[in-house]
Amino acid sequence: MQAMLRCANKQDVNKLKDFLAEAKLGIDGVSEQSVGYFLLLENESGQIKGTLGIEPFGEAGLLRSLAIAPGMAEKEILMLFNQMLILAKDKDMTT
């Protein structure tokens, strides 16, 4: 399976909420305004296999909503965290 990692966009809000709800995680705060703070790991057919979000507090960020599908490889989970560090830096977060 070839996985694609990308930043979520407004068109992903409902798909992201469904994935998080299926994982029994809260979806409060997941909106068109906040979706750009989430990464999506998808398979070739566009199904979400993992996600990680960050909630901004000024220059600080709180990791939230890590959810992964069964069978996800360790390297893909690490890729989510590594890319989140890049996203946080792009969003001017320092902590």
C-alpha cells in the first residue's frame, strides 16, 4: 500500500470527523477553520489511515487527535509526528 501524507483542507472536514468519531475521539473544535492544523495519512483510494492534529495556543501547540487504523506501520506513525513538527513550525509555533 502506497500512503500519502498531506495537510487536511476544508473538503476533508466531514471525512476527518467520521474517522475521529469511529476512533471514539472527540470532534469538538474540528471545523473548516481548524482543519488546516490536521495531517491526514491516506491510502491509494483516499481512505484515511491515520491523522494527527495540533491545537494552537499562541506560539505553543498541543498535540491532539492521534488516530490510526489497524495495521499502520511504525514508520508511518513516525512520519506523522515528523511532518507535524514541520507544520507547527510553518504555523509559527515554537513550543
